[in-house]
Amino acid sequence: MRSERFSSLDIVRGFAIFLMIESHIAVILPSSALNYLSGIVAAPFFVLISGLAFEFFVLSRIKRGNSRPRILIETLSRGVTLFTITLLPYFIASIVMPSTFPWVGIFKSSVFQVIAIGFIIGFFLQGRPVLKIIALALILFSTPIFRSIGDLSFLTTDPFPPFPFLGFFVIGQIFSDIYTNKRIELINSRILLCISILPLIILLPILLLSNTVFDRPALGQVHVFLLVCGAQFFFIVLFKVLVDRARHMVMFRSLEGIGRISFSAYYLHWPFIFILAKIFSILSFTSSDFIIVLLLNLVILMSITWVLSFIELKWSKYRYALGVEWIFRKGSAQLVSLFELLIKKARKSRA
């Protein structure tokens, strides 16, 4: 495992946020195919990349010489911190606007909550390829079962349900081989790109022949799940070839910056969405305004992307202080210290 930071990983994270922004532009303008498709694939993409990055996190700790119990404590701390960060806005909203955000809504899943759970599950799967395959199979097999059980259907029907979204996290861990496997590193870039597009060539006709409606609930169906994973696999390989191998960095600088603050960027882009939604609410569009809507969509998308990139550039001088990533690191470190203190006290009491 090499220790250097892969720029393509930050760019892929930034690309996932880029897709999320595109999906949320539907709040501002009439919904389009771009919004619709982005709304389906953006969250799975982000969860998958988080699983891939988590694999690197554990490997980096192993390389430092940390023990498995120490890594588990840090993993639990990260999961608890991220879950709490996600919960806080809901908690505040439930107090300020209880009719809009009832307390029960806090316990519904979000992308970040799924990732937090993925951290803990992923720790026990790291370095165990067979267990990863078994876990993935169990997640996909359990999804239709939970959906059919009334009391447990929320596990599969929420906007970002644990089932099958935890499967994307596990797939991300499996995809880490793209970066760590020396045999893959030796494959010619063009051949690697051809291989990466094969899943799409195979799975897209299956989707079309099955007459499956391509929407978010359909992600629980195996062939749709694998198709989305195949698309993500292609983009990961594409960015790896273009950035890590060919060093075509300039065109992706904005995405790389956003990728470094991906969790913060998710929250930061919402004020722009709401402000623009208020501004554009005075306008009305018809089906004949398709070109105008498309152009406005692209202008808004690129503008928000540029603003987030600019914020990251200036914010980096302060090590992203008070951002989600900063709270994530600081909170995790405090919890690690607390866990270690409790363990020491427990050992002393036994002695």
C-alpha cells in the first residue's frame, strides 16, 4: 500500500458532490433528465467513495503500526462523530419547526448516517475479501425481505435507506483494489478503460429488457444496483487514468478542491439552492423553454461549483477550521482519548 494521496479520489468525491448539486437544482428550475439521473446516482456514488476511502484509512493506520483494537476505537469514534454531526441539524430543526421536522424524522437514515454505520461494519470486513462478498450478498438478499415486512420497511424505503446503500459502501471497499493492487497498476490505461466499461455494456441491455423503472427504489434490485456500481467503477477508473496516470489535473482542480471538503460542501451548497429558489420562484417556464432551462441549469451548476471551489481554496489556509471535516477529526480524536481513558481505568480497577 503506497502512502501518497491519490488526487483522483478527491476529484471523484468532488464529482459526487457535483452530481448532488445538479440533482438539487430541481428545487430551483423545472426538473429535467439531468436532475433525475443525478438524483439517483449521486448518493450511491458518495457512499461508495466513502467505502473506498475508509479502506485507505484503515490501511494507513495499520502502516503506522496501530493495533486492531486501537483502530477499532478510532473507527467507532469516527462513526459516532459523523452520526452526531448528521443528527444535529435534524435535532435543531425538530425544535424550531416541529410540524415540518417531527422528532421521529431524526431516526430516518441519511447518506451520512449510512456512511457512519458503514465505518463500523467496514472495519470487520477490511482485508477480508470473502467476507466482503458475503456481506454484499446478504445486504442485497435482505433488501426485498425487509421491504416486505411492515415494521422494518423503513430500512429500505427511506430516501437513503441502509439497505441497499450499505452495499455501495462495501462495493467501495472492494473497489479499493483499483488503487492497491499492483497487477492492476501494470495494466495499460486504454485496456483498463475498456475493461471498466464492460459492466455497463452487459448490464444496460438487461435493464432495458427487464422494463425496470430506473428510479431510487429500484436500487434495491440486483441488476439496477450492479448497473449503478458499474457506472461508478467506470468513472473511478476514468479519473484514475486521467489524473493519477496522465496527470491531466488542471481541468479538475475545482472538483479536487470540493472533494477535500465534500462533507462541508454538502451543507454549504444548500443556502445557494434556497436563495436561488426564492429568486426564480417569480418566473414561470413552459415546455417550450427547454433550451433556456438547460442553459440556466448549467450556469447555476457551474456557478455553485466555482463558489465552493473558491471557498475551499481560501479555507484551506485555516485547515478548514469549524468545517464538518475539522469537527470530524477533532471530535473523533476526543472520543478516542475518552475511550482509551475508560479502558485504562477499567484495567486498573481489575488490577
